[in-house]
Amino acid sequence: MTAIPLAARRPPLALRDYLELSKARIVAMVLITTAAGFAMGSHDWLLLLNTLVGTALVAAGTNALNQYVEREHDAKMRRTRLRPLPDGRISPRAALLFSSAISLIGTVYLGLAVNWLTAALGAFTLTSYIFVYTPLKRVSTICTLIGALPGAIPPLMGWTAATGRLGTPGWIAFAIVFLWQLPHFMAISWIYREDYGRAGFAMLAVRDEDGRATARQAILYSVLLLGVSALVGPIAVVASAALLAVSILFAVSRTTRNARRLFMTSNIYLIIAMVLLVVR
Amino acid sequence: MIDSKNTAARYVDETPVWLRRFTKLTAVWAVFLLFAGAQVTSTGSGLAVPDWPLSYGMFFPPMIGGIFYEHGHRIVAGVFGILTLIEAIWLRRAIGWALFGTTVVQALIGGLTVKLLLPKPVSISHAVVAEIAFCLAVSIAFFCSRGYRKLQSVERGAAPTGLTTALVAIVFLQIFAGAMVRHFGAALAIPDFPLSFGRIVPPVMTLPVTINFIHRCGALVVLAAVIATFVRLRRYEPRHPLRQLATLLLSLVALQIFLGAATIWTGRQPVIASMHVVTGASTLALSLVLALTARTVAWRARRQQPGALLASEVTA
């Protein structure tokens, strides 16, 4: 069998740019948490597929809209200046049309193929992310806390897609993802604090020069996560304890290396928690 | 630009003597609390008081029967909560608030176990979070202690941070297995020791037998890990803190295995079973202190080599 050259297997340039505009990796993460929320309430594979398609469209649209709104700030950050919009590979008009279209299609798709409660949650995620979180990022350090709300809705959407109603298991999944995001983003914002500062973002890590407040926040939410993890089970508590330990390590020695450890541990925690939510 | 802002060393210099003593008191009270909590399970008094946060609608119900253990545990826990709050305010460090927050969370999980009539996952979580709170209390006492200050004058060298950290993880997992044994009521699922039903491997593997056998195998793993650490640390001179801690840890593990055996031989006598829990927690705490000591010594060793620090810590 003839091997296909790597370059030939990659998506065409325009498609790759639109995938980057949609932040495909973040969409994948959103879909994992949505699927976990869904699996707690149902094993209807077709309904799951419809849920994931609709959620993927809304999530991709939200990410693309966010990049459209922040294109000028992205141009100032080393980490983001080569994104399709600041790099000029996609025009702002095309990005706006693309993101609005897939967001709308995704919301209507969720409403028709799943249920309107899930569609409403998807629409709430999009609007709160774009019209509340994104502007707040340049105004107040509370933005991370506010931004964690839309970030935590996908597992709840999974639950409502499966059951058609809001319920305790869905809220537990919501609480886990909500609290998990905070130490996770404290680590990211500490690693990239100079970049965020250049772009004028009011992240806590940017204003908190010695990192004490950032570390305190990471510890606070890790402790709260410990409590919510007890509702999932003792293995989740053990994983949460590891997250708390690394948060404290970060507080004791606020190095980039420890921030990366915190980031990695938080990722592992989320995977464990999602698996446990599904199998419990 | 170097972004390393290591603040641990400042704990000692800034710690008033009474705060240092207070952190020790809190850690010792945590041991007492662990014993009181273990007694609730050992005596089967978990539901002796059916309501929470009050006990039979009162602050102080008659201390009779199982109420003595359950309500006594709540009182000891309440005092611990007050101690951790004072410590957090006095210490003014994130780790102090982490301890207080964990204690509050632990109280809520405790309340949940009562409200939900002792569901196993929540009860085991309650046991695991107790160990975390204890570890935090011990860590604070360690960072504020004279022993930590003395480490500043210890000869620097490459300390086995990976090995000692792995040891903490192994002991923690073994305690997790122990909590499973307690809350699944599997302590006497295998009635003999050191053999299991007269054999090395039990002939029948029901869930309680499996949990019990995993805990026994875990004891062997912990023992092997502690012996490996002890042998590795024999390279240090006899009075080196790392070597002293390793010797103490080995003795504690030997005591813990004996208490585990005695729990079976006495048909799960409550006080012995509770001592087994407390000694297990102390083993975890001591292995944590060993790991923190190794990290402190190694950290000092790194500080002596500015080149190494620059290579690993410079922001990109």
C-alpha cells in the first residue's frame, strides 16, 4: 500500500483556517463534557449524535465569534497573532458570516433534533460568552469567574438533551466543570500573563504581579471542587486532592513550571471526573 | 526574567513562637479528630444521631450509647474548625485558608453522609478528605517548625524527591483502600492473618474479600516502598533529618502492620481498629514530611546552582 504524504492528508488551507477559527480542540473538549452529561441520562446513540452535531456547531460558532470580536487584541499577543483573522487569512466579514451562520444553524438544529431547552442553553452559552465574558475581559478580573459559567453549560446541555429537563446529576456535572475551569485558567493565565497584559486584558494574573492572588484563587476553587467531587465518588475526591496539592505547590513556588503542572493535573482531573460521572 | 518566587523559606523567619505552637496544636487535634471519627465507624454509631447539623434538634443531646461517639465526633470536629479558622487568620497564607476551606467542605460531606444515611461513596469520600485536611495541618506545622528552620543549615545535596513523593502517593492509595475496607464492612471478610483462609491467595473472591485482599497487598507495597526509601536514605549520615525521618517511618509502618493484624486477631476491637486508622494517617503525614524535607533540601541544592535555575525557570 502506498503511503499518503503527510502534507496531502492535511485539510486544505481554507478549511484548516476555518477549523482554527472555530478552535477545534476546544470544541472537542466541549463535546467530551457534553457527551458525559448525556451519558448520565440516556444511551440513545442517535440522540447523542444529534446533540453533539448541534453543540459542535454552536461551540464552533461561539469560538469564531469570539475571535472576530477580539481580532485586534489577538494581533498584539505572541500566542495569537498568527490566528486566521489577525494574520489576514480570513476577512473579518467572512468570519462574522461564518460564525453567525453556524451558531444559528446549530441552535435551530438542537431545537428541532433534540429539544428546545438544550437549544436555549446553547443560545445562552453563546450570548453570555460573547456579550458578557468577552467585553469583561478588558474591564474586570472577575471575567474568569463569569466566563466559567458558559464554559460549564455543555455538560448540563448533555443532560437536558438526554432527559429533557434540568436535574441534580446535570447540575453536579455543571458544578464540576465550573469549578474545574478556575484553577485550570489560573494556570493558563499565569503562564501567558505577559501576553495577556500586552493585549490589555484585565486577567487576575496580569494585575497580580507576584501571583499570590492567582494562587489563592486556584486553591479556593480546588477546595470547593473537593466537596463537589465527593458527590461523584471517592476516586474523584482523590483526583481532586491531587489538584489541590498541585495548587498549593503553585502557591508555595509560583513558577511557570508549577503552573504547567497545575494545568496538566487539571486536565487529568477533568478526564477522570467525566469518566466517573458516566460510569457511576 | 526569572519568575521563581519561592516563599516557603519565609514561613519560619516570620512565624511567631505562639503561632508555631498553635499550628502544632491544630495538627495534634487533627489526630484526635481522626480517632474520634474512626470510633464512629468502629462502633457502628454513624446513624446514632439522625439529624444534622443539630443532634436531635439540640446542641448537646444526652451522651448515651452511640450518641457519645457521633456527637462527640461533631464536637471535636467543631473545635477543629475553630482552630483552623484562627490558624488561617493568624497565618495569613493561602495554605491556611486551604485547610479551613477543606475543613468546611469536610463538615458538609459529613452532614451529607448523615442526611443520605451513610452511602458508601460519600462515606469513603469523607474518610479521604479527612486525610487531606490532616496532611494540610501537618504541612503547615512543618513549614512553621524549628525543624524546617534547621533544614536551612543542613548540608545541601541531591535529595530523592521523586522517590519520596511517590511514597506519599502509595501510602495515600493504601489509605484509600483502607477506607474502602471500613465502609464496605470488609475488615473481617478474611478472618485470618497473615494467611487468607489458610492460603496465600483467598480461594473465593467476593467483593468484601477482594477489597480486604487488595488492602493486604497494599500493605506489602507500602512496606517495600518504605524499605526502599530507608535503604536509599542510608547514604546520609545518621543524624541527617532525612535518615531520621526514614527510620521513624519504618518503625511506624511496622506498628501499623501489627495494628492491622491485631484488628483481625481481636475480631475488630473498636479501639484497636481506630488506632489502625490513626497510625495509617500518621504514616501518611510522616511520609509527607519526608517528601517536603527532601524537596526543601533539593530546592536549596538547586538554588546553589544559578545556571540550573535559569535553565529551568526562565520565562520563554
